[in-house]
Amino acid sequence: MSIETILVVGSGTMGRGIAYVSAVGGYNVILNDINEDALGIAETDIQSFFKSGIERGKMSYEDAELSKSRIQYSLDLKKSAGKADFVIEAVPEVISIKEETFKKLDEFTRDEVILATNTSAMSPTEIGSFTKKPDKVIAMHFFNPVPKMKLVEVIKGLETSEETASTVKEVTRRIGKEIVLVNEHPGFVTSRISALVGNEAFNMLMEGVGTPEEIDKAIELGLNYPMGPFKLGDIVGLDVRLKNLEYLHKTLGEAYRPSPLLIKYVKAGRLGVKTQKGVYDYIAK
Ligand code: NAD
């Protein structure tokens, strides 16, 4: 089956980036959300991705306009899913929301349509079990910010077919990303390491080891990470980070117990860049 239209479900931090790179890769895109305001903000953000793409010399004005015209915004999942040849889900990292979404996608899409999840850490096998076509369910883990980050970590569930994996490889290449194909285990490769480092940084902050600036600088210059754990956590979203840790704590054990300080930040609504305040204050900046 030739893939022309990609449906992206969830237009938050990740969904809007995935919609953008898919359109730039030449696909027609439908970006769906249940929240009209979120969809409006996504559209504004996507316009700014195109603007910055032109400014950085990555695309011509004409190409940007063409790609932009390929994106539709929709609140109607049933209608959108009926038109889709390929689906990438980017709803919140909460298993009940994934379950509800995949049950609907299973019902609304044609049998041959692949359903990919952008979960950071959850099991594509479990997510596949919410559908009648687990052979067509796979994880496609994009990174934030999607327009800049080169990798997509692809994870096959127990029932995922080779054919599904090979189609996902083709789609990923067409949208200009590199792939690692890994075996399913909670947290895959990247989230398992990133959650551990990010959580430990919060424990250090709680213990008074250093300021966020000092801890970030130590990790960047001493360990040669491109970005310190607090800067990264604020971009990822501290609520997203906490949900990952809760899942990894449940599945992998004590090493992933969420830091009490991280929990406190999330309770205070300090979620990072998206709320203008996380570990760092972006309003002041
Ligand atoms: P987000 O909170 O920024 O966005 C989620 C969006 O989904 C919101 O706009 C919300 O309105 C929408 N939504 C909620 N329920 C929905 C439904 N039933 N149908 C359609 N839309 C719905 O979340 P995010 O950071 O974009 O994360 C999305 C997924 O991507 C999660 O599984 C997360 O773990 C994963 N992920 C996140 C990052 C990151 O850095 N933020 C990186 C890789 C993967």
C-alpha cells in the first residue's frame, strides 16, 4: 500500500513536531487533538518551524508553502482516521489514554493501516493488545525538539510483523531521520538512561550538591553531554519525565523511584518551558 496521508494524534510538544517533519518529507498530514486550543497553538508553532526552516536556509519559501498546505488540523478522529494510510500517536503518556486512543484507531482505520506509538517508555506489545491488529502496532520514538533531533528509536512489540517494521523504516527515512531498531524492554535504550540521569540530578539538587546551573554545567563540560539534565528536563516537560519514571519504577524497580523534588515541581505546575517555569524560569528570561 502506498502511504500518502499520515494521521498524527495529539498535537502537543511531540505531535506538532512530527506533523511538521512528515509534511516536509512530502506526506499529507492530518493533525488531530481533542483540545481546540492545543490545536491552535500547534498551528502557530508549526508556522514558526517553517519560518525558522526558511531563515536557516533549510528550505525555500515555495517549498515551505507547499509543505504547509499539506497539513490539515482536525478535532474529528473518526473522519481523520478514515482518510489515514499511516498513524502516529502522540497523546499523553498515560496507559488508559493510550488504550482508549488505540481502541478507537483500531475501529476507525482500514485493516492494513499501521498504528505507531510515540510512547517514551511503554510497551508496544501492551499497546498492540488494545487492537485487533497487533502485527500492525509498533513504537516510533521521536525526540524533542522533533525538527532538530535526528533519531527515531523503532521498537517492535511481540506481535509486530517484519512487514510493519520495514514500512516504518521507509517512512522514517523519507522524513529524514536516522533509525535504531531495538527490542522491547521498558524504557528502550534512550528513555531508560535519560530518566535515570534526569532523576539523579533532581536528587542531587534536593541534597544541596549544587545549583541547577552548576549541575548542568558539570554534566555538559565534564561528561560531554550536549545539554545538562535540567535544561533537557525543562524541554521534555517535567510532567512527562515524571510519568516515564513512574512507569519505569513500576516495571524496572527501585532505581527509578521518582525524586520527591521532581514530584513537588510537578505538583506546583512547574512543568518546564511549556509553562514558562520548570527548574529554570523562562518568564524572567
Ligand atoms: P503533550 O502533553 O505536550 O501533548 C499531548 C497532546 O495530546 C495534548 O495536546 C492533548 O490535548 C492531546 N490529547 C490528550 N488526549 C487526547 C486524545 N484522546 N486524542 C487526541 N489528543 C489528545 O505531550 P507530549 O510531550 O507531546 O508527549 C506525547 C507522547 O510523546 C507521550 O507518550 C510522551 O511520553 C512521548 N514523548 C515525549 C517526549 C517529550 O520530550 N515531551 C519525547 C519523546 C516522546
